[in-house]
Amino acid sequence: MQLQKVYKLLDELSPFELQESWDNSGLIVGDMNTSVESIVLSIDIDIELIESCDNNALIIAHHPLIFSGLKNLDYQTYPSNLLRRMIQKNISCIAMHTNFDKTHLNSYVLTEVLGYKILSQKDFVLSFEVNENFEDFAIKIKNRLNLEYVKNIEGKKFIKTAALTTGSGASLIPSINDDCFLTGDIKYHDAMSAKSLNLSMIDIGHYESEHFFAQILEKELKILPLSVIISSSKNPFSYN
């Protein structure tokens, strides 16, 4: 199947024009006129994934392999080392990042994984009704996302409404009008900012909140006359 046809389907499903200005969703590696023989879905790309792919495969990843302009292709550095192997195997790559967050990923995690209804949505931020004590709410989120532990900041003790942004959304703290904010990659100074605003926060992890990407997209691609494989991507972090 021609890569252009797969790209068109993806664009209809989750328009690439919805991506943020700093993002790099779309075609990362490949030629729109090339023939794709199989599709592999993954949140990220590493050398193990590339080696497991057949020649002439298409990887559809959540995180773009290239975020900013490359000044050179030094094969001893990332991501040039991965790009080299992909080119050798004629593996194409399309990224669906912030556009897919807005159209699919955030709403799936909130409704299908956490089990809440959407009150409102503005770009990345989804608000929902909670009406629970913060401690009970935090434990519920931990269990439903299978988190190792609950990294949190307690502001308000009773949560009427909360907001969610999968991945890394702490930069959105100033725009949150709810009692609690769920996102990943919360840093020390983010926590200090939240405390000053009396905003509760729960760190739902970057990988832990986004690894549903492949299973969501796989359902949408069943109409294609190609094999669609979900990669067994792993969290790059380990906990001892």
C-alpha cells in the first residue's frame, strides 16, 4: 500500500494541522510514493523496535523521532544512529503527537481508563467532575493507571473537579481552574507553583499515561489491507 494513502487516512482521523507549533508530527522518515508492506505502532522508537521490523515497514509513533532541525547525521549520536538503520531497512516513520493528544489520547485515558465523563475540553486540557477527598481520589488514580506509587501535591483536600493532560503538561498549571491537575513529569518547581496556587496535583507519569496510544490507533487501522502490529514498547525508567 502506498505510504501516501496511509498518511491521508491518518490525517482524516487526527488532522496534522491540529499539532502545536513546536511539534513535529507528520512524515518523519520516508517517501510518500514508497510502498508500505506492514505497519508497527509504538509510543517511541528504539533500536530494538527497528531491528524487529521487516524491511519496507511503516512505524507510526506517538513521539516524533526528530523534534528540531538536525545540523548533521553523526551515526554515533541519537537520533542519527536510529535514522541510519531505518534508512538501511527502508523503514518509514510517521509521528502522531499533539494532534492525537487532542483528538483521541486524552479523552480515551479519562473516559476508558479512569472512568470519568468529560465536562469540558480546551486543547490538551480535559475537565471532569470528581467530588471526592483528595487522598481517596489519588489512590483511585494510582490503581486505575497501575502506578508504582502516587507522586502528588496536596492543595485542596476535597476535589470537586479535576483536569487531565497526558504526557508532560505542567507548563499548563497557570491555566488550570480546577481543584486538581493530573499530568506527568511534574518537577520540583512545578510543585512549588501548584502549592502557591492551592492546586492539588497527581503525577500520572509520561509513559504510564500515554502508552495507550498504540491500542487506540490499532482499532482505527483495522480497515487497512495491511498487518498492523502493536509494539511491546517499555518504559525507559525502572524503579528499584
